Amino acid sequence: MPEIRVTPLGAGQDVGRSCILVSIGGKNVMLDCGMHMGFNDDRRFPDFSYITRNGRLTDFLDCVIISHFHLDHCGALPYFSEMVGYDGPIYMTHPTQAICPILLEDYRKIAVDKKGEANFFTSQMIKDCMKKVVAVHLHQTVQVDDELEIKAYYAGHVLGAAMFQIKVGSESVVYTGDYNMTPDRHLGAAWIDKCRPNLLITESTYATTIRDSKRCRERDFLKKVHETVERGGKVLIPVFALGRAQELCILLETFWERVNLKAPIYFSTGLTEKANHYYKLFITWTNQKIRKTFVQRNMFEFKHIKAFDRAFADNPGPMVVFATPGMLHAGQSLQIFRKWAGNEKNMVIMPGYCVQGTVGHKILSGQRKLEMEGRQVLEVKMQVEYMSFSAHADAKGIMQLVGQAEPESVLLVHGEAKKMEFLKQKIEQEFRVNCYMPANGETVTLPTSPSIPVGISLGLLKREMAQGLLPSAKKPRLLHGTLIMKDSSFQLVSSEQALKELGLAEHQLRFTCRVHLHDSRKEQETAARVYSHLKSILKDHCVQHLPDGSVTVESILIQAAAHSEDPGTKVLLVSWTYQDEELGSYLTSLLKKGLPQAPS
Amino acid sequence: MMALPYITEHTGFTGTVYATEPTVQIGRLLMEELVNFIERVPKAQSASLWKNKDIQRLLPSPLKDAVEVSTWRRCYTMQEVNSALSKIQLVGYSQKIELFGAVQVTPLSSGYALGSSNWIIQSHYEKVSYVSGSSLLTTHPQPMDQASLKNSDVLVLTGLTQIPTANPDGMVGEFCSNLALTVRNGGNVLVPCYPSGVIYDLLECLYQYIDSAGLSNIPFYFISPVANSSLEFSQIFAEWLCHNKQTKVYLPEPPFPHAELIQTNKLRHYPSIHGDFSNDFRQPCVVFTGHPSLRFGDVVHFMELWGKSSLNTVIFTEPDFSYLEALAPYQPLAMKCIYCPIDTRLNFIQVSKLLKEVQPLHVVCPEQYTQPPPAQSHRMDLMIDCQPPAMSYRRAEVLALPFKRLFEKIEIMPELADSLVPMEIKPGISLATVSAVLHTKDNKHVLQPPPRPAPPTSGKKRKRASEDIPDCKVLKPLLSGSIPVEQFVQTLEKHGFSDVKVEDTAKGHIVLLQEAETLIQIEEDSTHIICDNDEMLRVRLRDLVLKFLQKF
């Protein structure tokens, strides 16, 4: 029995190091190759030894697909391809291909230069790894090999994020990556057609949350920033360089312009300027409004937002700083946080999800005394605010996507077990499909029953279809044909054609039965009586009285002849071929019963 | 694409139009420019009576010689353009678009312009490629996708280069050197052009050429109502560009160097000659503007302004219009005229290379490609040469493509497939008879297992029904093979027929069962059982005969 097998190596009942193995139609595909922000040891990368203990990954995997550039979806890629060893194709969209190496390099720098880790991937490895990347367009059908094809759909989430459909024959799986079902200030909403996959693998970060309207959240956010700035406080917004940062920048930029605020807004340097540039060049991936107006005014050219310098953090007076990374687990945002944490006038706004183990997660869960490196304890007096600006679909959005794609079953990843459980029930109730939520290393096996595609001769098909259109053929008709299996080609043809094609002659099997009737009238009259008798009984059949005196029922021939000895008896010769066996046999027994007395 | 509004707005067309995103965006710009140019010179009245054939005959040339005047139309409005564009559905290269389940349509990169496409129309067994306006040269767009055109049954080939004798690279060189020469002598250069396309390549060449030719102080003006949009749009279609340009975007840098030309103020763009341009205008200079026909648009002003001086030069790069005809109304001209048409589309050498590579079964092309151009009738190399010879078509001609559809795809449900019993007829060839219910939905055909006969329910009613007229729709298989008489007779005897008698006939044999008054005629490919009305006997004989035959 064919089946689809799915094994998460990461992101199974967890958020972080997304990595899901899918076997479909004899093909093995790896979806995403991420790192875990909450760990600094072996656990930060997926366990690739699961795939194959001692063989080359290239031999086992047909392709790798990266959904978007966030490190928890692509962070382990150079490790996987260069250190573990994989030479096959890696698919991602153009923006992802552009941005991914920069984030990887950034990540490498923090890990190696700042934390001094040895045995980490090098810059060269990132470059080599990116050489294996094949960029895909949205909706382009990419033929990985003769059987395996993939197709990308717009996912919203971040610039270049995509959902992927993986298809082998008539079996298919859709992997959503991270997606967003509501358009925001800079990106559009995810969209997929009714592709009816066998399985939909969806993220479930906000499995239980249903968010209020975006407008309210935005107003809240602006109000909080405004209040803090008014009372002279500093606002820290930890963000990832790409994504929310741009959305919030657009938001603050327009607000500053409208309210005419003077407090400076800074953006941590390096990455971000570049990042804005990417948005400008890949403007086709942003939302409708930005795309329409970009010629007049490019939304990613900010007037009020300036580059940040480390020295600015100690400047007096109010300011707003966007700093990376977004979960306060390292880098500039953490540095600034440590500087400002002690002052209750200040505020930190976490605009996105924080993985367990990060400082961001700790302060959000209410912890106010943090143990830092070197046993220092940092007391957090500043206000901590959480605002879900994360571009993940909420429960409503996930349900909406499931409804759009109409999958046969659903599999949840990239979420917390408890929340998944809730969503699983909801999906099973509402859509009456199976829903799975495997943990890391756990395999889900789905039996599938793919139909078998064969070629049908057009003659046969047209004949059948024409008959199917007749009003009389309301009940399902039986199509009869012969399937020729030659090498690997399958052709369904009419039986006559099959014989011809194989060079075989048809063998005609014919039966002729003599039925004796007592009838003293002439043969012609007997035939006429037979005709009217049959006509009255066989209403569904074509009964004809031919000029030569014989009667036909469909292709069965009935002739009346005089008996050689007994003039009071007529002999009916009923002749039919094997193909009319039932009807012929029925007719003989019918005629044997005799004819009804003529109403004369 | 420029005629799209005529189809979508005036013919009652209700379908969908498919196009790539750059095609739509840039097409919109081209139409916008055209509409803008035309609307600048409104005409209070339009004459149409002259289109009457009897009157047209009497008119002076060239009106007299114009063909199909009755099909001439007024230019569309921006409103019609927008309405036409709203009917377009965006598609990407290699995207498979299902049309009614019957055929699949796929755009492929044609390498000629941003987002320009060739198209594949295919069913499961047939493939037609439409190749139009393709280029094998490396300019700014993504290279032409040739591999996907392979295995075509029919390849429709059109949109070849208009000047098969000119080499685009040479023309670009000539363009640059003439431009430099004129400017150095204190003259102005006018380049009539479209606002998108070759201009990107020209600007890129000039970008590399300016400094070495000492032109860095000469201002370049690009005047078009859509100049700004065109330059901006060219920068955002990274995915549709050639590899080199894509790599630049990854850095991230703008893919085209005209961004830098604009930044350094060497290239300036204006929506028209009015407004800012008149303040900034400095001579000598280079002006890019439309329309290349020299009949309307800002180019007309520059022709009037510069035509009197022999210092100035007009350089024609667009191949769409004959430069001599374009210039005719401006004669006499003192201005120099240089003709360096740049047409990167396929020439005949490239066509034959392409056809060798792609190997379509048949080639279909417009009639004029099957013979040398009338002006150069001795140039036998300026025509399409392929085997079998290309089929040609003319305007408004319907052509039947030379293939016959034999097969269609159908899916067999797994339950049905399980129930099939294949038997091997010849080595490597197996057969299975299929009886199934055909379901057709959206032109997709599925075979489902036949419904199981309802279980016989006890009761009189059911019994009555079973005696009913048999449903002849249950088809019996066809038979094949032949019956060896001796073995058949032996079998008969084994089954208790003692009085078997065999007679030879011209074509075969007759087996007589004397007691039962039954006669079996056996020939090479037919068997005829003639018996009295003894159903039992007949069925027995039938089954014995069937043992020797194969069913289909």
C-alpha cells in the first residue's frame, strides 16, 4: 500500500529548529533546516543522523526546501550541507536566497566571534552552501526530477516566505512554513488554491489565540510608545532585522509624521539598512498598496528613522530604538536591554514570539530577576510589554487555510503541545479530517490510495461519453475495454482495438438455436407475430422487422422457416454471437414458451 | 499586448487573459504613453468616409495603397486600458495553468524582454509550443528557456527579428560611437525610442562608455510620461532578470546601472518637455524620447528644433518603423541620420540552431518566413529551413495542425486496479479486461469499480425480476484464438459425447453430434454452434469452446 511518512526532526510539538522529513511516492524531501534559539549545545541543530546512519545524505534525500529566511527555518543549512554533507538541490524563493546568507553570516559571527565557539560553520561554508540553492518563482512548477515536482505559494509572514506543495503523481503534501492570513502594513496575506493535498503540514504557533483586529493592536502600540516618550523614557523594541521591523517602522514613521514628534527613532545598524534595501528591490513581494505607490513614494525610505550607534544608548532624553535580535538572546538588543532595564521610566516592547530559554521569554513570563553570564543578577524595573505583531496565522487563520486547501488530513508542527492538542480537536471536529501532531523523531504514516493514470483511446472515451450524455443513461454505465500493459505504458482501449493492436484476429463464436413453434400460418405471418410479440415485451431493445422477413433484436437474428415434415410447425432459427449471449439465451427460452394467440 | 483593449473591450470577450507581472506592468506603461501622446493632440473630428473602397481608390498614395483600412481603429482610452488590464491573471514562468481540465498552459522565458514569454499548450499526449519574440542573446532578461520546448508536436514560430542582416552588438557599438562623435562636435543627439526595453541596454552601454569617451559632462535626458515609472519598475523585477543582474540584487544593489546615472545626475527623466525640463535643458545633450514613428510625442518637437542643423544627429534604434518613411515629412533635413536598428530577436541562423536543439515534429510560421524577403530575393539563407518543411499561414487563415489525438488520460481507482486480472499475451505485454463505471468531471475522467449487484433479496418480487429481460449492457468480452479440432473432439469425448463425427470443409471442419442433432462449424476465426433448443447442451458446449479461446 503506498503511503506518506512524515517525521519531524525539529519543530515537532515545539517551536524552533524546524526540520521535517517527508517521504512521498518513494521520494524523500526535507522541509526546512533550522536552528533552535533556546539551546547552545548539540540540541540547537536537528539530529541529521536520524536520516541515515552511515550513508550519504545526498543519496537519501531528493531535495531540501527552505520556506523562509528565519534562522529557525534555515539556521542549520550550512552545517547540514557542508559539515554533515549534502550536495543535492536546495530550493527557496529569490528573496530568501538573497537574505538567508546574510542572516547566517550574522548568526555565525555571534556564535564564533562573540561566544567563541569552535567547530562552527565558516563563511566559506555558507557560500558553498548557497551555491547549491535553486531559486523558485511563486507558482512556478519546479520539476525536481521526472516524478517529483514542487510549487511555491505566497505565505506573507516575512519577505519571500513561501508555502510549498510537494507532488508525486497524484499524491501531494503542502507545507506552510510560517504564514500570515491577514495582510499587514507591508506584506500581503497567504493564499493557496483548492489543491486538495493528501496532507497539509501547518505551523501552529498561535494555535489557541484569536487576535483582535490589527488596528486596535496598532493603536495600543503607538499609545504606549507615545506615553513613554512623553514622560522622557526610552523604548526598546527588540526585532529581527527583517519582517516586523519594517512593519513597525512604517507604523512609527507615519505616526511621527502625523503627530509631529521630535524624539529620535533609531534602527540598529548594519543589517537593517541593507534589509530595507531588500524590501525596495523585492517590492513585488510586498502588499498591494506598497506595490502600487512605490514609484511615487517608496515606503521603505524612512525620513525619521536613523541609524543607531552604540554610544546613543547613553544619551539622555527619550528615544525609540529598534535593535536586533528579537528574542533578547544575544547581540545589540540584549546590550541595550541591560543598560536600560534598571529604569522604570523605560519600556521594552516585545513584538513577537519568544522561544523558551531566551531572555525575552523569561521577562515575558514575569521574571524580574535575571541571572546573566558571570552570575550577575539583573533586576528588571523597566516596563515590559508584549504585543503580538508576529506575522503568524492565529487559530482563525489556520482554520481558514485548512478550509482553502481542503486537505485529506492535517499535521501540526511549530507550536506548543498543549495548544496543538486544542487545535487538533477543533480541526478534527470542523473538517472531519485526521489531524496529527507528532513529537520530534516520531513518524506519522498515512496510507494513500493513489489512482493509476492510464491512457484511454479517444475513440473509446468519446463513444462512452456520448452515450453517457443520453437522457436514457441515467444510471451509471459500464465502460468495457482492455488495458494493455506494455513495458511501463498503460493503455486502455476498446477490445476491438486491443485485438488489432496485438495483431490478433477476433474469433467469432456464434450460436444458432432451432425453436419449434406450432403455427400453421405462413412463415411471414409467423415472423410478423414474433415481431409484435417481442416488440411488446422488449421495450428497451431495438426490435426490427426486416424486409426479407427476418426479425432482429439488437444484433440477434430470428428467421422463421417451415418445418420439413410437419406443416403445422414452424422452425424459428435464433442466431446470436457470444457477445449477445444473455439476450440470445433469454430469447430462445422466451420463444420456446410460444407466442400469444393472435387477437384475430 | 498593445492591442489588448480592442479585444477585451470591443468584441464581447469574457475570458481570462494570462500574462506575467512584468508584461502587465510594462505593457501598461507603454499603453499609457501611447494614450498620453495621442490625447495631447485631440482631434475635433475624425473622417471615416474615405475608408470607402471607391473613394480610397481615388486618393493619393500612400492612402491609396493602405491595406485593410476598414480595420483601422481609434486609439483606446486609459479607461479601456485599465479595464483590459483588470482581466489579466498574473502567472509566473513554468507555472502550469489548467484550462478546464482539458489542456495545460505554461509560460516560459523567451529572453527578449522583462517577463516576455513563449507558451506551451499541452494535453497529456500532445504539445504545442508558441515561440514568439525570443532572443538567444544575453541582454537584461532571463535567458530563453529552450529545454522545455523539446518534444513538441507542433512549434508555432513567429516574432523573428525584423532586420535579419544586422548584428545587434555591432549596432550598439555604432550607436555609441556616432553618439560620441556628434556630441564632441557640439551637436545634439536624438534617440527616438520606446520607454522600456532596448533603452535599458543602451543606458547600460552608455554607462560603461561615458567615461572612456569623455562624455561625463553631457546631460542625458529621458523624456516620457512614464520615464520615471519605467526606470523604477525595471529595478524591481529581480526574479525576471538574467543571472548577473540577480546576483547584484542579492548584494543588495539595484540591478541596472541607470540608478547610478540618475543618482549622479547624468541621466535625468521628465514626464514631458514642459515644466522642469525647460529649466534644466542644456545643449549639447542626448535625448531619448518617443514615439519612434516620429508622428507624435515629444520627439516631434526635437525634430523641428534640431532638424535644421547638420551638427545634430538622430539615431534610430527601434526596428518597428522604416526610418526613411519616418523622416519623410521632415525633409529636407540638414540633421544627420544614423540607422542602427537593434533587434535582439531570433535571426534565421539562430532559428535553425534552435530547431535543431528542440526538434519539433512540425513547424508552423507566417508565410513571409518561408521565402526570402522580397528586397533580397537571392538571400536563400533568410528563410526558415527545416524538415519537414514549415507549414505557413496567412492573415485570417485557419490551419489544421497535423496531428491526430488518439489518447486521453484517465485514472483508474485503486480499488478497481486491484480487481484487474492481467494475463501475459506476448512477452512483456499483458492484458486485462476492464469493466468499470466512467465518471467525468471537469474534463477529468475516472474509472470506478462497477457497482456490486444488489444482493438477491428473498421474496417473490425479486424472483420475478431475475426472470426479467437481461441487461445487455453487461458486455461480454471479445474472443480470440483458434480451436484445434482434434483436441476439441478429444475434449468432447472426455465430456461424454460419444458420437462425434468430424467432416472437413473448405475452410475448416464441421463437428457433428449426431444424437443431439447438433452441428459445430469450426473455422480459423469463427465457431458456429447450431443446435436444437436444448439450453443445457448449448451452455455445456459453449463452455467447452470458451476453454480454447482467450477473452478480451
